[in-house]
Amino acid sequence: MNTSNEDRKQTDNMELLKQQASACGPGCGCNATGTPGKTRWVIGVIVLVAAGVLVARDIIKSDGASAQTTTPAFASLAALPTPTGDGGSATNAATTAPTTEKRMEPIGALAELNAVAVKLDAVFVFLPGKDGTSSNSAASTMNKAARTIEAQGKKVGLFTLLPSSHDYDQIEGKMSLPGVLAMVKGHGMSAVSGDITETKLVQGYLAASSAGGCGASAGAGCCPKK
């Protein structure tokens, strides 16, 4: 009697297992222990975070590159103000700077300074007269002014603008020649003509230093066009 009941229960259990097996086909996830929806959500969050990190890294790199390409430059000719008037007496300022005479390097355009004067803070550019005015006396005075400025920790170079250059023709109509342009990197320029003395050259340097830099508030022509 008992044996018959047990056999019937086993048969019923077997039928139930078969029905469950047929209802849960391959790939339906009936017997899976995890939750596929939650797994997919976690993976999606990880992908989004990784993408955000990569985007942020690219933005930082681009900002750093743009900052590196923005370097101070010498003012263009359009920034030339009214030349300093005649007069002024030479002064011999006391300085401990070396007395080595600087050579006046020839240039064919003011734009060349951004390449040949990269390591300098300021320059004096001599413009000789087209009648062949000698630059020997100007070179001596420019050297004295350069040593006075270099005693303050600045680096100054001396140059001569060739009379055959296009810039020379433009400057000739704005100031009397011979003359000197005092130019400070990242700022402006000042013209000195007439009696060129050490005092006037130093004053020209100070005037160029106080001119606006090549930033958002700079005047037109301060920075060379790219």
C-alpha cells in the first residue's frame, strides 16, 4: 500500500520536473543566480566614467598646448608712437655690468626680432640715415644704455635696421633719422631721434616697458600677425 503511494509521488515529481524543464529553455536565464539587468547597468556606468576621464584628459592637454604656444613677442611697426623730442643730456649711470661692447646685428625687418632675439628682454634698433650716417657713435651710446638696463637683470640686444628694408621706408615718414627704436618684448616700442643720448635711450626703454602687453587690452599692432 505504502509502496504504491510512494511510486505515485515519484511519478508526479518526475512529471513536474519535466514540465519545468520544458518551460525553461536554453538562454532564458531561469536558473541564473544573478540579475542580467543590474549587470548591464553597472557595465554602462563604468564605460561612461572611462569616457569622461578620456575627454577631461584631452581638454587638459589642449589647454596646456595653447598656453605653450602663446609667447611674448616684440611690437609691430603699427605700435610706433610719437618720437621722443630733441634735448636731454647724457648721464653716466653707475653700474657693475660688464663693459664688453655689444655688436650691432643687421636685420632686414623688425619681425626678424621674434626669431633672432628670442632670449632677449629688450632691444635697441638703430636706423642710420640714408646718406650713409655712421653708426659708430650711436653704437657706443646704445651700449652704455644697454649696460645700465642690464644692471637691473634684463638682457638687451643691439641691432641695425637696413635702409633697404620696407620697414625703414615706413619709419622714415614717422620720425627723423638717424634714430633708435627701443623695443621691449611683450610690451611696446618707443622712438628716439635727434640728439641720441644714454638718458634718452633709457627713457625710451622705460616708455616701451610701460606700454600695454599683447593681451586682450593691447592696442592695435602690438602683436605681430600670425
